[in-house]
Amino acid sequence: MTFALHAIASHPTIQDSIQKELPHSLSSAQDFEQLQYLHCVIKESMRYYPIVHSIPSRIAAKEEELNGYQIPQGTMLMCNTYSLHFSTELWDTPYSFLPERFLEEKSIKAGSWLPFGLGSHLCLGKGFSLLEQAVFLASLLKEYTVSVREEMEVCKEFLFAPKPYTLYLKKK
């Protein structure tokens, strides 16, 4: 959520769009699930700022061909989510923060957005995480406008994490 907050604070038009989408009452899970643009911002922040740069390795259970490459049984395979999320083959303008790219879910190529993994290894907490982020961000942005005065530095080691920065809150 730290990454999403910084992105929202850095893009006033995105923040305005989220705040216009917020209903007067946020009292049920359904209220939060209907915040389409906010969910796009959350997904784009998870694409743009992947927490983990690669998915834990897997071992090929059988020999397989993938895009013309022979993969022998027993080969260790890794997926670099950072490279995937910034691939120009999968994303138009991947180095731009564009939540609108998630408005049409079917336009997102299968397997190109992997903050929670994929298939049988999909994180069990995906639904909870997305809803929790929506509840927190919607509740905050209903009452406050957020801003920053500095670019965010990211520590890119095993886990990507923001270096400390100041987030300013202004009561609406």
C-alpha cells in the first residue's frame, strides 16, 4: 500500500478520479468491490512496483517445449516478475503508471500480471489483499487528499521496498 499511496499522491488526476468514484457510504464489502478505478490503481501499483522481483523457482516435472526451447525434466525454472511486468512485448508503455490499462481485464495478456503468482501456486491471500487495500485506500481518500514532495527511492534487493518518505495528508 505504501507504493500505491505514493503513486496516488504523485498523480493528482488519478487521486481525483478515485475520490470522484467513492460513494457517500462505504459500509459493505460490495461498496468496496464496486470501486473499479481504485482496483485498477491497486493492480497497476502492484505491476509497477512488484514487491518480489521473482517467483520462487520450480522444477520441471517432465520434458517440455516452450517457445521453441527444449526444457529437460528436472530443470530449475524461475519467473522474473519484474522483467515480466515491464516487458514491452506484454505491456504498452510499461514504464508509465497507467491504471486505465486494467479497466478491460480481458485486454491483459494471461500470465503477464503475477504479483500473487499463478495457477496451483496462486497466493491464497490474493482476494483478501486486494479487498484490504481497497478498504484502506478508499477510507483514507474519502477523508483526506494525499501529496508528496519527493520522488520515492526503492530498495531493490530480494524484496522491493520503498525507502522512507514523507506523505502529507490534508483533510478534505
